Amino acid sequence: MKSWKGTLAALIITILVVAIAVPGFAGSSGLYEMSVFENPTTLNIFSATGPQSTVWNDFVASSQYYTSLYGLAQPYMTFVPSVAADMPSELKQEKIGGNTYYTSIVKMRKDIKWSNNTSLTADDVAFSYNAVLDMDPNKLGGNWPSIVDPTVLERVEKVDNYTVKFILKEKPGLAQWQYGVLQTYLLNKAYWEPVFAKAKKASDPVKELLAYEPIGEPAAGPFMFGKWEKGAFFQNVANPAYSMKGQITTFYEDGNVTIVNPKTGFKWQSSKPTGKVLLKVTEGPNVSGTLYRILGNQAAAVMSLIGGQVDFILNSLGLQRGFQEQLSQAQGVSTIENNVNGFRFMMFNLRKYPFNIKEFRQAISILIDREYICESVLQGIAFPQYSVVPPGNAFWYNPDAPQLGKGLTRTQKIEQAVKVLKKAGFSWEVEPEIDLKKDKLIKRGKGLIMPDGKKMPSFDFMVMTAGYDPLRYTFGLNIAQWAKDVGIPMEAAPTDFNVVSDKVFEEQDFDAALMGWSLTAYPDHMRWFFHSDQAGEGGFNPQGYTNPEFDKLADAFMAESDMDTARKQAFKLQEILSDELPYIVLFDTPIIEAYRSDRIEYPYTEILSGLQRYGALTSTVKLLK
Amino acid sequence: MRRYVFGRVGQVILTLLIYITLVYFLLQAMPGDITMMYLSNPKIPQAAREELRSQLGLDQSLFIQYVSYMKNFFRGELGVSFSQYPKPVWDILMEKLPRTFVLFLTANILSFYIGFVLGKVIAWRRGKIIDHAATVVGITFWTAFYPLLALVVIWIFAYNLKWLPLNQFIDPRLWTAAPFTANQVFGNMVCGAAIVAIGIFLIFFYLLRGLKPSRRSRVYAWSATAALIAAVVFVAVRKGMLIYIWDITRHMILPVLTLTLINFAGTMLLMRDSMLETVQEDYVLAARAKGLPDRVVRDRYAARTALLPTVTSLVLSLASSMSGGMVTETMFSWPGLGQTLFTAALANDYPLATGALAFTGIFLLIAHFIADILYAVLDPRITYTGQSGI
Amino acid sequence: MNELAPTPGTGSASLTEPLWKIRWKLTRRSFAQSWEIFRESRIGMIGIILIIAFGIFGALWPIMINTVWDPMVYDPVVGFDPMSMHPSPPSAAHLLGTDPIGRDILAQLMYSTGREFLLGVLSAVITVVIGTTVGTAAAYYGGLIDTVFMRIADIILLFPFIPLLVVMGSMVKLSFLPFAVIMGVLGGFGGITIILKAQALSVSVRPYIDAARVAGGSDFHIIVSHIIPNVLPLSFLYMMFSVTSAILSEATLSFFGVLNIDMSWGMMIHTADVAGYLFDFARYWWLWAPSGLAITLFCAAFYMVGRGLDEVVNPRLRKR
Amino acid sequence: MDTLLRLEDLTMHYKTKAGWVQAIDGVSFSLNKGQSLGLVGESGCGKTSIAMSLMRLLPNNAKLVRGRVLFGGQDLYALSDEEIRKLRWKKIAMIFQAAMNSLNPVYSVGNQIIEAILTHEPETSEEEARERVKSLFELVGIPAERMGHYPHEYSGGMKQRAVIAMALACRPSLIIADEPTTALDVIVQDKILREIEDIRCKINMSMIYISHDVSVIAEVSDVVGVMYAGKLLELGPADDVFKKPRNPYTYSLMYAYPSILGEKHDLVTIPGEPPNLLAPPAGCRFHPRCDWATKECAKVEPVWHEIANGHYLACHNPIRTEAVKPCVEQVAATGNAQVAATGTVTEMHQVTAKGGDGNGASGSN
């Protein structure tokens, strides 16, 4: 008995001592190491773009292995050819088999190779689209219906080995064409064709295809699959046959871009580039591979970064503010702050009275002191925002859209809000009294009478719980406070995200809610969020905003395939929205990121939505040591 | 005995059935479903959402869904995960099981052992300083806020002192070249540990039988033990696995330490109470009168019978910590069943969440079974005859 | 303590006194006796002192906010001090500093204390009321009632508590009262029922119960005036443990951000965590230490009182 | 005859919350080799405390105030813990009050005895020990094949026998039997008592019986000591003490027990309750309940002195044989008795000795 215990104790102590004494298996591997917070779930591109389209799958796999005909050149998000040799030909009407279609020809580069050294040809491109169309993108789910949009795309035909022809059912807008179909990932036909053939024979072809595990799939992107220890790490290795390695992309001040591949001699330029060169980026990869450590929480990731186990913390939300200060003091670590493409906003159910009164919403917007909360309460964790297009999205942002109540003092805001409300026919049992000189509210408003003569009943303003999002929570409580100052009986109700989602999108049974969106570069969200055809159940306009004038303009915007015209239309849309306020846009948070500047170097760090937007630049990062 | 076993199995199946049903409907009653994830992207058409619903069977009535789920369940299928469609829930859970199992088994046994020994000692020395100190320290850890304690432990030992790895269960830099998967290594660890444990048990059982084994048989027993361990280590070396086992062990130390700190007091206090009752038993007094050495009286007389109630707590805590290890798994980046349950719940992935909870239920039921058997082994007074227990 | 029930012939009170007075005297006496035993337990006394200290601390909150503190600045939920950068370390204005969004830590700590009491005690009371009622009824009536409730207890014991609550919480954020009620109900129908039933069973076979029955006492009367008083001490003991588990569960769930609670000790740590201040322990100690310590001490206090009560309830644990 | 055990003014107190309990106060006696001593007295009078102090198995709160326990000339309280541990069972064994519970439920009975042998006789092999236990089992009348069984598989009487076998295991020179038969029914009780006596005679061992049951003590003891409230009131050869009780307490005690098949007499109840040992009465501790008590009794503590050869007494007003009147009167007053004390004691002695023949008994206490 005694010796037993002694042995066990000795064993435990030995393990502890040895564990402490023997250092870890350090030794850098020439890999670019990042941390991710969640497991990727699949290597299968159909799953990863379909039902399992998580940001993590995209970070570690999809975005690393595949190329597309066209892409957005980092960091300015310029639309440029990638596998294509030039811009697509103008859409033109053509009659095929009795139907009228729009067609476009895309010429491809001849120097693109798969990792198994076969060429990427028109066969692969045509297969990539047609196979998905045959499977029905809606059934594949996820993002498939939006990138291989069956309502637009009919077929893709091979013209010759390096030319394909797109046959489209209707004339697509920018969102569907340049920002949709043309940026679809390209698949290796030789690899996938037998898989599709087999899947088609199964009882549930889609399930069969989604369940397929693609081992040894050829890649055309900068990396290919290395090793995956589930729950621990994910490793990619540089694609030795990557055709774009060494390719130089040059950005000019006038927005033009040139692409030169010195190795293969490929050259492309947007139009006559003039002016200063802003940036020159040489495509890599410059690392032998990438390693993604799967860490369970931010603290662990930050400690690992400081400890030198990881070079970058890959997270679509960036880092919390509290880490920034500590990281900036850590040796060899640099932090980056970028604007993001998104916003948090407040919305009313416009089907209900008096929320459908424009002035009511304007008054609320005036009353909200975004700057005060952002700068004082939140101390720069968040920045105020007024428009549904964030200023960071500079090409599409309209700086001249109205910004109600900006720059006013507390009492000025109340004064103006009261004025606006009175104009719409509101009155009070007790009108709020203010002292403008002292900037002091003397008496709170009470008993707001609506234009129809009834007293306004109290209503719930759903905000996220403090646990889910303390920022929205804080904003919500403050807004309700200010509303009450002028007698608007608004009660902030902290509610769980799922409940808010359900009430807003499923039941459309709510008064007011505070929510958030993150956006894509192309601002077609204005059409989805505010077009009246989205006001039905399950639509994206649950607030029920209807404005025929807006609808018409939004439709035109969506159908437009010319960038400059589209831009003007987007400006106009923003003006309408800033006046009518179906959303009262409030704020957003910058994205904070950190990396080991003593070990790696990025060609640039200023990108809307941060480095994570491009999976932390795996193909251009350089290892210093 | 036979009737008992049959009765017991029937009872277990019935309980499991009710449990799964409750879990199933409880999760279904929660607001929202998996297709809500498509709501975040306006470009996904309604049609795709409908397709997903029908793929997942969500367009059917709840009752039909339930019946088909239960049918599959008793055929050993836990359905297909929603969030990782079409991956079977079983596969996902099986991937996590080994690491959860190894971590929590180790931690539970260790904390049980420490708690048992300490409880024994402080009950024996009741009212002395060590009793008060251990009780206060134990209660403090027992009621400590676990996530915070985990962070403090990591911060001290991994971040500041750099003695042990920060997080995760393996070191990726080592494992990128590993010829094994981690689960293979975990599997081998479990097998190796089981072989060593059973081997040692048999050696001691046969060689050191009786109350007074000879010196020679002691020597034999210890050398056989050493040989057995050496053999297992040798096999590990030959397989090239030792360094990987070692890596996992290193990574286990901090979570095991934290879990032990939090949990030992439970066993300790239980053991103390239990032992305070047994030390008043006449046979303990008799043992002292017999002139048995103090340690023998304590271990073989007082502690031996006091052990019984604590065994139940060991077995049950082992089972519940399997899926309750969410905090540990999150804090130490040790992705296992608990974390899976949590993420599944966040993603409205009912089959996965139900599956994980069902696993726990099955664990617990098995644990109850084992507890019953252990009881019978440890307490000769208990025999399972015709009656079917409670 | 096991013999709390007024047994005939004990009390020295003359029969001219009304029955309730006799009962009351007896209760008071047995309480006094229990207190004597309890006082022997050092651990239990530490617990009591801690609880009283927390009680005073919590009671200070309404006083402070109504007299000394400006609600605009010191409100634990929406307060904000524009005077300094946040999180600010302890200063004269903020004795325990401020949190990342400028709220006073001390005010949060005080405000939360009362709420923790409410949460812990409410859920514990629910647990104990259910456990006592159900356990007693199961023991007294036996048969179907017994079987049904014991099955329910078995199944509830099968539920992994925290994960299940986290799962529920991640789907519907539970707010304060529902959470307390759920904790209480789950606890009440679970293990406690079994323990209290066993106790009630041992009481209900005592001779004076039969005597009461023969004397024509109704079931209700017998349960309420004979069985329950004997089960109560044990109930009270488990109440203490229930408080501990309720508070710890709340803190853990808050830490995961799956509760809809405006402020609690767990939320304070959660706030620090999500804002990224929880990792440098030494520097931002005021963000986690007060609340972390409060959780531990508060839970430990109730646990210790439970341990002390254990010695009262279970004579075998007493010192000889 | 050699003196085996000698208690000199043994005084032992327990510390409690309420104060010091004077459990044993100035007890002196000696015991020769091969002799058996019976200690009799009401519950809580300190009998068991004496037994425990002889084995030095007192609880932590006990304190030896004064006095010595000499065993074979050695002061037990001067020994180290290890020495006393080795002495226990080897020299002084014990048969416990509740034999039922003095066996460890999780080990087989045989092993528990073997363990005792191996502990004290390390040179003995396990096999030898096993053999010895086998013969012990035969001696006490348990089939040897039951050695491997667990206590719960034994009947009450068998357990008691096993405990006796265990006490005999190391061939001690003294066995203390603390209420050895209280929990058994009368038939078994008597059988066992006789077995113990047989064995004792065979191996010439000393014995201390402790019981509240006068009949038991009367049956087996050479010397009888009567204890009251931590004090020894009377001690002497069994015949002397029972035939001619000199201390009123001894006298009352004998009538506090029904005699089996004896003449009917009403039980003499001793009025009042045993004193509180936290604050025992001054003078003679029995005086508040004593019918013979005088003023002196309340003030002066009676001296322990030898009144005849080997007959010791502590009493101011010892009973002379003819002076039994008050008691008889009392008996008469409570009922219809007419008993002469001396005669009854003799009767009782004989009758209980016969009791074991299996004649009907309705069971005692």
C-alpha cells in the first residue's frame, strides 16, 4: 500500500519535472503560422461554399487552393483578370435554339497550370460552371446560388482550349456578373468529372457530392493541402506549380492596374495607366507553407502571439480593444487598425403607426449622439456612422448624403427633434423644456400625443444582451434614455440574438430593434435591404420599407453593368435612405489585428476589413527570419 | 442475478428513451433553426433555404422527425449534422471522444486519488491544523470560478514561467511530420495504460496475494511491473510513437492540474465525512485494540469502508465531466465533446447537440452500471439478487 | 436535532398554554441547541461571518446610490465616468477602478451582491421547497407517487447540468428570474428529492407518526407537523449547497455570455474577457480580482455554512 | 500467585464542552494471574472507561489525572505509542461490547484474525497463522471452513465466537471482556460465557469481565468489583461480595436484576438517577440515592479500605448482614415481597448457573 503511493507520487513528480525540464519542440519550420478559433470542417469545395460556408473553411482552404477567372486585386479591390487574359467581351444578344440569350466571350491565359502540372484549360472552366448548374445550385445551398446564379447563367461553352463563352438567360447587373459569376472558383475537370458521375448515380446526388472527401485534388491557387490534424492544426504547403508566382501587380494613383508575369511573359493593363505608382505587389508565395493552429480563445491566441508560436491571429472580428495596448508593448509585435465594411443600425417596424412617419424616425436619429457614445462611453472602440455604405468603401460611399443631427449639443438635438416631431403633428402632454445656454434638460417630455390624437403607447426596443454584444447593448440603453427625454416611450429590451432574429425575420412582429450587418464590397445590399419585394416573410426588408421610387432606382442600379453609372445610382440611393431612414445607422467597430513584425512582413497593411479579409495575405507575406 | 441484469437493462433503455426524447424536444423547442444562417446573406435565395429545409427534413412535422430520429437512434445512427451537412454526427463525436476521454479520465482519477488520500488523512487527524487548512483550501478551490482559475494557471505556468505549453493538445510544429494521427496516439495511450494497469493488477493480485507476501514475491512483483512498463515503453519507441505520446502528456499537465485543483476537494470532503463516520465504528476501535499499526487501521479499516460512497461520486463525475468539460476545453484549446456541444448549440445544430447530450446520457448510464459493480466488488455485503434495485 | 418534533411528554410547559406556544418554545429551544452545536464548527462560523459581511456590503448599495454616488456615473449598468480613460485603475473616485466601458467596479460589485443573494436564495428555496414536498410525499404515500418522482429524479440526474443550461442559454438567453427558477426546479426534482425522501422515510416509520395517525390526524397534518419538521434541517443543509451551485452556474454561464443578465459578478468577468482585458492578470487585476474573489468567497461562505450544518444534522460527524 | 495487573489510584477525566467529566476516580485494584475479575455497575459508571484505559485506547479528550496502571510490573502509561501498540492483543486482548460491529465488514473473518497474529508475531508464516486460526475456530466451535466468510454471513452468536477466537489469537495473558454477551439471547449468552470460562481455565489466563448484569458477573468471576459513578465502591471475592454485600449500592444492584426462575420478588429500583459526572456529589457519590446515607456521607468521601482478606470497601455505613431491614421494608412497601437478601443472592447465583441447561427463559433485559 505504502510503496504504491510512493511510486505513484514519484511518477507524477517525475513527469512534472521532466515536462518542465524538457523544452517544447520549438524550432521554426519556415512556415507562416496563424491561429484560428474554430476547426475548419471540410476540404470539399462544394461543402465549403455550400452548407458549410464558414469563414474558417474559406480562410484555410477555399481561398488558398482555387483561382477564378477574375478577382479583386488587393488591397484596393480593383476588378482584375486572374485566369482570364482580359476583361470579358461586351454582353450581346444572341439567339440560340429559339431563345434569346446574352453572351460574352472570355479569353484565358495560357500559362496557368494545376499543381499536377497540367494546364488549366477552357474544359476546366466550362466544367466548373456546368457541373454546378447540373447539380442545381439551390440544392448545393450556401453561396452557390449567388455565385453560379441559375436565374442568370444558362451554360458555359468551350470555344477553343483557352476561350470560353458564357450564355446568360438575362442581362446581368454588376453584382451578378462581375461580382458573381465571373469570380467563381475553378475546378479540375479530370479530377471532379468521375466524382460527379458517381454522385449522379446515388439516390441523393447532392448529399453524395457534399460528403465526398477530395484527397489529392489538384490546386491552381498558391497553396495546396498539406496535413490536417483535426482539432489541433491545419497545414498547407506552397503549390510548386503555382503559375502566378513572381507576378507583379502595380497600382496607379488613377485607379489603373497593370499585371506582369516576368516568368511567363503574361501582361495586362486596365487602361492607359498614368500618374504615381501607389503600390507594387509581387505575388508569392514566399513561404514553404502555412500552419493554422486551432486555439479555443482569444487569450490563448494573444499569449501564443507574444510567445512567438503564431505570427498572426486570423479572426474575422479582429482582436478586442483590451489586447491592443498589451500587444503594442510586446516586443516584436505590431498592431494594425483598419475600418470595416459593415454597420450596426436601429430599425423600426414601418408597418406600424407611428413608426411609419418619416419625421418620427428622423427625430430619433437626431436625438442619438453617436459621437458621444463612441468617443466618451466607448472611447474609440467604435466609430460613429450615418450611411448604409461605410466611408471605408470609398468608391461607393456618398459623402454628401445627409447626416441628421451631427455635431449638435444635447439640447440642440432635443430642440431640433421636437421641431421635427411637431412638424409631423406630434404634441405632448408635457413638452420637454431645455436650457440651450447651459445645455441642460430642465423638464423631460411626457405623454407624447401622436398625430392621430392618441397617446403614444410604450414600445419595446430590442437590443442584444450585454453578454452577446456589450456595444449594441450600451448604445441601446442610451438611445432609449434619450428618447424618453423627449417623451418618446421607448423601452430598451435586452433580448437574445436568436429571439431577435426570429421576431424580426420570421415573424416580423416587433417595434424596434438594434442589429448589425457586415457587407461585401459591392453595395448591392441597398437593394436587398430596402426593396419592397424583400418585405415579405423571410425577406431582407423585415421593417417593411416600401418606396416605389426607391425600388425603381434600385432595380436600375442592379441591372447596370457600367461602373460609373452604377456609382452615381448608388449615391442617389444613399441620399434617399439617409432622408427616409428605414435604417438609422449608428456605428461600427474598427478591426484590430496584430502580427509578429520581427518574423514576417506584409506588402501592405491598410485594407478595408483588415488583413483577415484576404486570409492574412498568405501569398505575399515574407518571412524575415 | 440474471433477473437483476435484465431488469436493469430494461430500466436503462427506458430511462435512455425518455432522456433522449426530452433532450430532443427541449432542443426543438428553442427558437431559430439552422436555416437562419442563410438569413445573414441576402444573396442566398429563398429557394436555397427551402432546399436546405427539405434536405435536413425540417419541412416535415416534428413528430415524424422525432420518430425517424428515434428509429435511427436505436439502430446506432445519430443522424447527420446540420452545420456540417452531410457529415454523420457519429463521425464528429468519435473524432473528439479519444482526447476528451484521455484528458478527463486522467484528471478525474488523479483528483479522486488526491482527494481520497487527503480526505483520509484529514479525517484521521481531525481538528488538527492540517484538517482546517486542507478544508479551507479545498473549499476555496472547490468554489473558485473555474474559467478564471484556468486562465491564472495558464498565465503562471505557460505564459510567464514558460514551463509548459500554452494551449492545445499537441505541438503542431512537431506533428506536421508525424506519421500518426493524434487519435491513433490517443488510442495507443489508452491501450498502453490499460495494459499496464491490468498487468500490474494481475501481477500484484497473483504474486502478492495473502496478508504477508514473502520478500521474494515482492521482488518478483516489482521487477515484473518494471519489466511490463519497460516493455510498453519499448513498443512505443519501436513504433516511433514515444515522442508523440510525450508531447500529448506535456500538453495534458496544465488542464489536468487545473481540473484536479478544482475537483479534489469534492472527493476530499466527501471522504472526510464518510471516514469520520467509519472511525467511530467499533471495528476501527477493535483494530486499534488489536495493536495494528496506525496506518493499517486508517487504511484498511477506516478508509476502506469509507471509500464506498466516494466511488459513486468518482464514477458519476467522470461521466458528467465528459461532456461538461466545455470550460476546460475552451480554456485549454482542447476541442472535445463539450466544445462540440457548445458550438452545435450555438449553430442550432440539433442532431449534433442531441447526439452529444445522448453520449453523455449513455456515459452516465454506463457509469451507474460500473458504480453498481464496483460497489459489489468493494463491499462484500452487497450481492445482486432478484430484486431490481431502486 | 433528529428529534425536532414535539414528542409528547417532553416540554415542561403546562397544558394550559396553547399548543402553538408550546411548539414555538420547543422550536426555539431546538434551534438554540442547534445553534450551540453549529457554533462549535469553526468552518460554519467563518461562513456565517462571510455571509453577514456580504449582506452588509450588498445593503450598502441602495444607500450609496441614493446618497453619495451620482447615478449617472455610478450606475452599475449604464453609468459612465467621463473624467478618465477606461478601464481606469483604483482611484479616490473609483475605489476599485472602472471597467472597460467606464462603469464603477465597486458599484457593480455592490449592486451584484444583492442580486446574487436573490438568485442563490431564490433558487435554493425553490429547490428545497420542491425537494421537501416531493420527497416527503413520496416517502409518506409511496406507491405510484414514489415511483414517478423517483424516475423523474433519475432522469434529471442524467442531465449534464451546465452543458444543458449553456445549450439552452445559447439558444434563448435566459434572464435572471427564469434562470433562478430553472436552477431551482432542476435541483428540486433531482438528487435532493432522493436524499430528502430517504430522510422522510426514516421519520415516517417512527412510532409517534403511527400514534398521530391513530389519534386521527389527517395526512396533511401529519406531514406538515410531524414529518416535515424532521426533514427540514436536512433541507436547510442542502439549501446552502444549492446556493453555491446556483451562483457558480450563473457565473459560468455569464462567462460564456449565454445569459441575459444586466449585471452580475460573472458578467463583470465576462465584460473584461470580451473586451480583451482578462489576459494580462497583473496589470488589469481590478477587472477580475474583486468579482472573482467575490464569487469564490460567497460560494465558499454558503458551502462552509452547509458544512457546519452538516455537523448539526449528522450527529455522527460531531466531535465527541 | 503473581500479580498481573495493578491499578493504583487510577483517575481519568474527559474534557468536554461543558467541562471535565470525572469518568474514573481513584480506582485501585489488582488482579492475579489466572484470576477473573468482574466489574459491575450501571451504564455510564466508568466500567468501559477502565477497560479502555487498560488498553490505553482512550479518546483524544481523555486525560490521565493521576494513578498508574501496572501490567506485569510495567507502567502502561510510561510506554511509547509503539510499545503499547505491540503490547495490545499480544498481552491484553479484548472482547468488545458489540461483537457484531467489531469485525470489519469488508474483510473475511479469518483474515482479520490472521492479521492480528501476523502483526504481533512477524516470524509466523501466513500458513502457520492460518492453522492456528483453524484450531481457534474449533476451540470456539465455529466450523473451520467458515474462515473465509465475511462477517455479514455469520450469525450473531458466531460473530461473538469469532471475536472470542480473535481475542485468543495471540495467547494474551489478559482478556478484557466488555459486555461480551449483552447483545445475545440468553441461551447463547450462557453457552458462550461457559466456553470462555472453559478456555480460560485451560490456558490459565486472566480475565476481566465488565457487565451491568450482575448475574453474568456472578457466574464467571473470582473477584467482583462494584463501580458507581467512576468509583469503585466494593471489591472482593465473588462469594463474599454477593453473599454479604457490604455496600448499600452493591445490595441495591443485586436486586435491580430479575432472577431467572428464582423466587419471585419485586425488583428493587434504585431511586433517582446516576449523578452527573461533571459535578459529582460531594462525599460519597452514592449518597443522594442511598437509604443508609448519613450527614457524614454527604461531606466526607469514604476511604477505600480492606475490610477482610481481599475484600475492599468504601462506605461510611456498610451493611451488616442483619441490617438489611430498610431495604426489605422498602421492598415490602412497593409490593408484596418478603425476601431475605442473602438467600436470594445465593439462589440467584445457583440459578443462573443452571440457566444454561436450556430451561425456558423469557429473556433478560
